[in-house]
Amino acid sequence: MKKGAKIKDFALKVLYGISSGIFWYLLYLYAIPYLIGQAGIPIRGLEEILVFAVVIFVSLEVTVSLLENIVYKFLLNTFVRILGLWLLIRLLNNGVITTRIQYSEGITTITMEFTPIIYLIAVWTFATALLDLVGMISRKYF
């Protein structure tokens, strides 16, 4: 492979990793909390993990895109998804969000439980990891 082609291949892998990292960040830590926040209950703590999450997701996905070893790629990719799930669960307070609303006659407490949604997202996360595992095994042995 020529040097120019290697550089182009490397740059494309890095761009793919950056876009993939931003995608997973937007999915786990922006889109899902935004949709849940539309219920009227504010989600606290997003600002605290914003920079950390972007840096971690993008750097891990760039690393995944540059890896040639299928096993390490699978393990790191699965770690990224589980990290996103963990951060989402922490952000949503383990699926139970409570807030106080003050109105003209007093204060009321509202509690909303999102654990079924979190279970669904967890099943989806682990199912995609399992599909990656099956794909890795089929590429290696078939």
C-alpha cells in the first residue's frame, strides 16, 4: 500500500471514529435524556459530564476505528456502549426522577419512573454487543 493511501485510510478511520463517538454521545447523553425531559421533569447533572463524555466517547471510538485486532475492537466497542448505558442510568438517577413544583396553593412533589425505558435501552445495548460478538466469531471462523 502506498504512503498516500495509508494516510488517507488512517484519516478516514479517525473521521469514522470521531463521528461514531459523537453519535453514541448524542444518543445516550443527549437524545434519550432530552426525550425523557420532555415529560416536564428537569434532568440534572448533564452539564457536569458533558465535556468528559464527549472526550471519552470520541477518543474511545477513534481507538476502536484504528484497531486491527478483532477481539480488542469488540471489547472496546462493547465497553463504549456499556459506558454510555451506565452514564445514562446515572444521569436518570437509576430511572427514578423526583422534582418539586411550587404552585399557588403549595408545593407538590412529582416522581416519575423510567426504569422500563432503561431496561429497554439496556436490552438493546447488550443485544448489539451480542450481535457484534456473533459477527466477530463468524468472521474469524467462517
